[in-house]
Amino acid sequence: MSRAMRKLRLVLLAAAMGTGVALAQPTMEAATMEAPTMQPRGATMEAATVTSAMVEAPTQAPATPAAVRSEADEARRARVYATIGDVRITVGRIEDEIAAMSPFLRARYRDAAKLRELADSLVRFELLAREAEGAGYGDRQVVTRSVKQAIVQNLIKTEFDERITRESVTAEEVQAYYDAHAEEFGRPEMVRASHVLLATREEAQALLEEARAADARQFRELARRHSIDTETKLRGGDLRYFTRNGLPAGAREDDTPVDPAIVEATFSLGDVGSVVTEPIAVGEHWSLVKLTGRRAAEQRTVEQASEGIRLRLWREKRQHAIDEFVDGLRRDHPPEIHADRMRPIRLDNPPPGAASLPNGHPQVGGSPGMHAPGMHAAPAE
């Protein structure tokens, strides 16, 4: 089989369900099967005689592990169902296609008609691959790129994902991480408050009794009518939940903390619904603060946190192994890099309405969040 043909078969196998043709679901094993060199385009397709044994619905598991196959079973699997040029579709290949499916899908091929449909779909697949190779698609850049991506993904799966699993993270490693990062699994005490910000103490004092008598809905109305805090007045003065540092749990760097005077006043209030007895000085202004919620501190146990820790350590182990592997490749095969030649690179402005990635750069190919080809593919969860 020519190199171009092998490339095309890999790509067609990966995209079989998106061709618009009723193809089977070929496996990676089928993609790597060797066959003699293809005949020139236009060669006739010689199909082997289909015996009743080939299309009879199987009565047991469709494939037997190679290690325990008898000589007679190997001979049975080697029987040719169809020949397309020099590519042979054998009974064994059909069995392997079915064996790679889920038990639910495999069951449908106990029906002889469905089994014949699957076998014929493999013929259609090879006809498409043959036509594409003859038309020169195997030499296109998109095919070469897709083949490289498929090969890298298969390398990652075989060398790392099948070796480094979540189960490979030990209970001792989970406990050690928990002990070293206990603060990640705790939540400090938090309170929620609403306030009405006023320009002067006199204005705040005049509104104090009405605020103290107001229920939650009425307090929100007071904030909407009287507060000069433009950020919170439209939501009824709500400051949401915050900790003693004035920030919500898991705050971002750009989050603005609640004023320390309001924080101190809120934490000093007793029952939810309480309002301060005196206006609180907030810079040059004055605030009437109402406690609207309280959450006690929490600490998750290692048992409660273990699954998340295991997932994190698994990802770190996997990425560390990949990084070490790539570092070794760089040492064994040092790339020749000319960084200065990057300077003349120019990028066209994205068309209006083009999708952007989270970092603000335009999306130039693939789907949002897709990594460039390489060794940092995210593990399947």
C-alpha cells in the first residue's frame, strides 16, 4: 500500500461517520492493516464469492483473542469476503470491526441483514479510499496534518493514557496533597449584606429608623430610591457573600473588596435581618447595613475531597510524563530553531464576526479551545 494511501485511510477512518455515506465505524486497527500496493486507478473490483457462513448471524462473541486461536480459526478468519484492487476484506477484519464496538451495538449484528450491511459498508469505505488516493488527496496538506494529529493522539493514548490512569494515584498521594493544601478544601465563614449608601450622616440618620423597620423587600426599595452606590443600587444594595477580607470565596484578582467598615459591621450583627443601630462611615459617605445571610465555616474531609484530588494528581502525572518524554526527544533530536525569523510574520485582521478564543486572539482554525498539534492534548474524562 502506498504511503499516500495509508495516510488517506487513516483520515477516512477518523472521519467515516462525517462523509455523508453510510459507512461502518472502522477501527484504528483496520487503519494500520497492510495490503499489497494498489493497482492503478480504474482497476476492476473482484469480489469473492459470499458464502452463507460469511453472512450468517454470529451466535457467539464475534472475535477470539489471537493468543488462544486455533490454526483452524486463523484459517477461517483469513477467508476473503471481498477484494477491492489489492485490498482484501477478510472475515477476521469484519469480526474485529464488530468486536471494537460496544456490547449494545454488537448485538445488532446477530441479524444477518445487519451483518451484511456492515460488511458492504467496508467495501464502500475502501472504494472511497481508493478513489481519493487516485485523485491525489493523499498528498494534500490537510491530509498530512490530520494523519499527524491521529498518530500523535494514538501515541498519547497508548504510551500515557493506558499507563497513567486515575487508579495509579495512590491513597497516600491523595492524603499528602490534602495535608499540604488543606486550605483548598475549607470554606471560611461568610456573610451576605445589603446597604444603602448616603452622602451625609444627616441623610443616613434620617433614614435609619425606616431601614431598621424594613423587611427584605422594603430595604431593597430603599436602596433603589436613595443609595448613591451606583454599582449596587439596581440590585437593591446587595453586596453578596463575602469573607472577613471583604472578598468572596475563590475571589479573582480583579474583584473589588467590600469596604472594611461594612465588613466589620456586618460580621458584628447577630440575627439575619438585623440592621446596624448607627450609620457606618465609609470614606466620606455613610452606610446603613443589613445582614441578609450567614454561612458557617466548612472543612471537607479527605474522603469528600479524594475524587477531585485524584483527578488533579492524575492530570499532573500524565502531563509531567508527556513533558519529560518531549524533553527527551528534544535532547535526542535537537530542533534547529530560528526564532528571529518570526518577526516578519503578519496576521490578517479577522473578518467581522469571527469567533475569538478566551485570550482575545481570533480563532483561526479548528474549534474554540483546540490545541495546536502537539503533546498537550487534554485527557478524556
